[in-house]
Amino acid sequence: MNEKEILKELERLYPDAKPALHFKSPYELLVAVILSAQCTDERVNKVTEVLFQKYNTPEKMLTLTQEELEKYIFSCGFYHNKAAHILSASRDIIEKFGGEVPSDFNDLKTLAGVGQKTANVVYAVAFGGDAIAVDTHVFRVSRRLGLASANTPEKVEEDLKKVIPREEWSKAHHYLIWHGRRVCHSQRPDCDNCTLKNLCKHKKESV
């Protein structure tokens, strides 16, 4: 089947695929993912490199006012909402989860600023859970390759879970992201140099 061949080739291309965000704890990852919404991982890493020197736990984060936190994260965009979400999530982590980021997927989704994608990333990366987070890269690349056909991130996630073995969900998520960054670009996909072109639905339809 095409799906198996595609996954095998992606694994060959990106054997060391891992998150681009820098973090040293589940809490740092959570904050970084919240900041990454509509922002590049490179920019987030520059911001968190400074922020996490002093404020890398929910307790330390809550010593900041929202206005103070906004000054740190301003360059990530949507800084007002992101600051509010980070502080609210930090408060809930302390009051409801004993100061530790919850490892349960449904608990993660109760935190401010944590939707399906963010919960999937933290659940998979920080806690080794089986999950596929659908960001813009995963959404675009999986649809082009023909691994998914749905029109929303939530439905694309469902499509991918049907064709990818559960134990490969988290790895496949990173493969698709890396392929999106390196080859299958949004505006000008490098189809000529893509080793998946003979399996790709988008390429076949554009011939």
C-alpha cells in the first residue's frame, strides 16, 4: 500500500526527526508550544532562551504580571492572549495538578491555551503518548501525499490515525513536519527533488 511505502521513505529520510522547540521539562514544552501558534519555532526558541532563565516553572512564571510576561514574548505575536493563557495554565497546574503538567490528554486540554494540537504535542513528546498533532505542515503534507483528504485539522488527524499504526503516530508527526520544512514547502514544493514524487497524490494530479 502507498501509505506503508510513504512512511518507510519518510523514516529513511528523517531517522532523527524530533521537535525543533527547545525545552528541558514538560512545563517548558507546554509554554513553548503555546508560544509557537502562528510563530516560527526559531523565534520561539530565541524568546524562551531568555524567558526560561528565570521563569521555567509555573511558580516562577506566576511571579510575573501579564504586562511583564508580554514584554518577554512580544515578538511571538498574539502576545496578549498567549501571556494570559500561560499565566492561567500555570495557575491551574499548581492548583489542580500539584504543580506538575498533567500527563493525561484530557487533563491537558483543560488548561488555558491548550487545544487539540498543543495537547497532542505535549502528550506525545513530553510523556511518550501515542498522538498525532496536526499543525500547518502536517495538514499540508499529509493531504498532498494522499495520507489524508479531510479539510480540517481535526478530521485530518482522524484520517492519519486510520492509515498509520498507532505506535508510529508520534514519529510520523515529526516526519511530516520535517518534510514540510525541507521539501514540501507551502508555496513552492520541491517536487523535482522529492523522493516521494512517484507515490504522491499531488504530484500525480499536477502532471
